[in-house]
Amino acid sequence: MNFFILTLIKTGILLFIFMTTLAYLQWIERKVLAHIQLRMGPTRVGPFGLLQPLADVIKLVTKEGMIPSHVNKVFYLLAPVIAVTLALTSISVIPFGPQVEIFGVTTYLQLTDLSMGILFLLALSTLGTYGIALAGWSSNNKYALLGGLRASAQLISYELPMALAIAAPLLLLNTLSLREMVEAQQGYYFGFIPKWTVFQVLPLQVVSFIIYMISGFAETNRIPFDLPEAENELVAGFHTEYASMKFASFFMAEYANMTTISFIAVLLFLGGWHPLWPAEYGSDYVAPLIFFFGAAILLFHGLNPARPKDKLFMPPFGIVFALVGVLFLIPALKPILIPIFWFTGKVGAILFLYIWIRGTLPRFRYDQLMNFTWKYLFPVSVVNLMLTGLVVALMS
Amino acid sequence: MDVILFLVFSAIAVACALNLVVQRHPISSAISLVGVMASLAILYLLLGGEFIAMAQMIVYAGAIMVLFVFTIMLLNAGAEKRGVKRPWAVYLGIPLLTGLLGIISFLVQGQVQGSPPVILGGFTGGAAGDVGRALFTRYVLPFEVVSVLVLIAILGAMVLARKEIE
């Protein structure tokens, strides 16, 4: 098929799925946080509050897009565009699975594979700082300015340990292309321990993974590093003066950045789409089993309803889950869906970690945040990189 | 396609560079400079220098310019005031500048007449591996000298910035 049409189709599908995921990530976050705090979370809009993201989108789109009179208009309007565009661009190089054949067309489950994929992602993440910095500055508001300053200082500081933590596994994988990176992690030690970077013992890579995750949390301005939008000090930080879709753009950019950090973690450290244990031991049946299990629970509660409305909503969801489980068993779809399942499963686990930590940890103080990166994280990551380099040089 | 991209991004680079000079507010100038850096990165990419393009993006457009913007924000520098209007500066200056640029480019073109034409996409030695190998074999001495120089500069900046200890 024509390369151009194929790319257009892939872009369309990917964009649709990604945008929906971003919207529902917020629903998941609210639900998980609510349950951590013994609350219910959104329940009113649709069954289990499932239509809440849709309602939020409609609300945000129809709100009045107010522009305060004291802002620098050009940069005020430019900032959310920069933030969201750069955040969404990064999915274009992420590989979701291996080479597959769909309707006789052989293609990669990836939009494009750059030979400099990981550097491209790093470049996008550094440029993303401008969105936040400009938003804070152009708002002409002391809280916004402080938020913007904090955000840029934090991003610059944590970029260093993050880049160093990424460099260590790159020495082992010996490539900058994201697809080749995952392919280099194929195979198993002793037939069952996956050859993912994070399980490398010589040189030890768990340290790089932990440093990467900590700085990744700081890069996305999430708790415990969400100083740029600390409500009790700065109202809402850099987006204090933003309303309607302009505010939503920042929100979307934050969630997109979270997923990008998770994508990089999975591709670099957790073996991309490779399963946790080999297919000979039945890793292909994990996905259908999970979905069948979910379907069984939903059907059980639908038939023995605790609340009257459960009788209405649970069985249809159960049937959908069972059908999705059956899809994983169809031989033609298996080579496509199984890698995607493992990839999204790992990404989902890291995103869950994000939410879990948000529900658990308090916020750092600003001096603690800066001390932590410059006095602990940065030296540790330098030593880690040097040790990794030494071991790689000795072993080759 | 390559030629069109080259023309588009050269035009953007030149426009951003002009805007950098014309703008009165430091932030606007800084953001224009980011535009120049980013379009230069794309020009490098068109010429086959993949690694240089990404380094340009990360180091210049990213790190260095973020520090510029950060400093301008921190100092809260306002817009510069326009000086006294001198109409003859505009009417004389622009033709003179154009003429000077024309003469310089004519002279440069005369000097390097024998050089082969650039073929976009003709150069393929710009991958990270090639650059690294060149840096650590053929150019290892200049590379190390430059890194020592940068180290000295950092130490000097720290000494200058440090408060006096009695």
C-alpha cells in the first residue's frame, strides 16, 4: 500500500486512541485517588462515572475563553500551543509492537523509527519547558511567574540525572533507535528471566531505572515534585490565569508527558512489548485470562446485584470483557494483540505507580527538591554511568 | 521536496533572526533565537547531520535558551525604550546594509568558486556512531583540549560567583 496513505491511517488510529486514553487517564486517576482516600470518585455521569471525561471535555470546550487584560497576548496564547504540541509529538516515534501483518499489509506498530529516537524524545522534553516558562511569564501575575520559574528551574535540574540515567542502558543496548532498543532486549536468561535492562546484574541497571523514574516524576511536575503548582502557596502556579481549552491544553500536556515518561521507561528498561516470561510457559494466555476473570466478576455481581443499578450495567460490561478476551485467542490477531497487551500493561503499571504515589506522598519543600537532585541524584547518576561504562568496556 | 524544505526553513531562520533584532522585549528576542536554532537544526538534518541536528535541538534550542529565558524572567527585564527617532538612519542604513551584504557575499562566492555543489541527502556520515568515532580517533586532541577549556571556564565562573570568604 502507498506509504503516505498507510501513515495517515496509522496516525489517525493512534491519535484517536491516544486522546481517548489521555481523557480516561484522568478518570482513572480520580477513581484510584478516591479509593485510596476511601471515597467513591466520579459516579454520577454514566455508569461508574465512565462518561465523566466526555462531560469534562464538553464543559471545557464550551466555557468562555477569557483572556485577562494584563497579559502579554502573543505569548499567553502561544504557551499552551507549545506545551500540548510538543507533548503530543512524542508518540510519533514510540514503537508499540513488532512488525505485523494486517489485511496483507506488513507494517510496524510504530509511526516512524528515527535512528536518533531517544535523543528526539529528550529534545522534545527540553523544549517543553518553554510552554510552562512562557505561560508563567506572560500571565503577568506573581503566582504564575513564581510557578513558571520553579518549573523551569526544576526541569533544567532534573534533566541532568535523567539524561545520565538514560545514557547508562544505552551503553548496553548499543543503539539510539527505540525499536532496535526493544529488539536488543529479546530473550531470556536460564530460559525464564527476561533479558530486560532492568534485570541486568553486571552492570547493575536497577539503579539507573530508579534514578530515571525519580527524575521522570520531577520532569512531569507530579507529586512529590509538584512545586510549580503547589496550591497552598501559588494558587495554581503557571496556569493560574488560564481558562477553558487553554487550561485543558496544559492538563492534556501534563498527562501526555506522563505517558511519554512511562513509554521511555518501558522501552528502555522493561523490554518494550516482550512478555514477562516466555511463550512456552503460557505468557500468551495471560491477557485472555485477565479479561475472562474480569468478565466473570462482572457477570457474578450483575447476577447478584448489591445495588439495583448493577443489574443493568454489570452484565453488558462483562460480555464486552469476555469478547475482548476471545479476541486474544484468535490466531490471526494474536501476533498483533499480545505485544500490544504487554506494552500497554507495563505502561499502565507505571502510570498506576504515578497515581499511587500521588495518593501517598506529601510534597517536598523547594530547597529539599533542589538539594536532592544536585547533592544526591546527580552524583549517584554520574557514578552509575561511569561504573556501567567501565563494566561494558571490561566485558567487551 | 528537500529543496522546498530547505527554502522554507532558511526563510524561517532568516525571519526569526530579523525578528530577534527588531523586537524590543528581551523575551520576544530570546524566543526568536529559539526559532533560529530550531530551523538550523532542521537544516542540519537536511544536510545529513542527524546527530548534530539533535544536539543542536537539545543543547542550543533546549538547555542554553531555556537558561536565557529563565534569566530574563528572573531579572524581570522590561521592554527597551525606543531611542530618538532618526529617519535618516533608516533611509540610509537599509540600502547601505544591503549593499555591504551584497559585496561580502559576492567576494565569498568568488573565493570558493571551485567547491562542489551541495547535494541534499548526499552525506550519510552524520549518525551518532560516526560522530563518536571521529571525535575519539581523529579529533581526540582538539576534543579533549576543548573539554579542559570548558572545565576551566566552569571553575572560573564558580570562583567569580562565590561570595568572599574571610
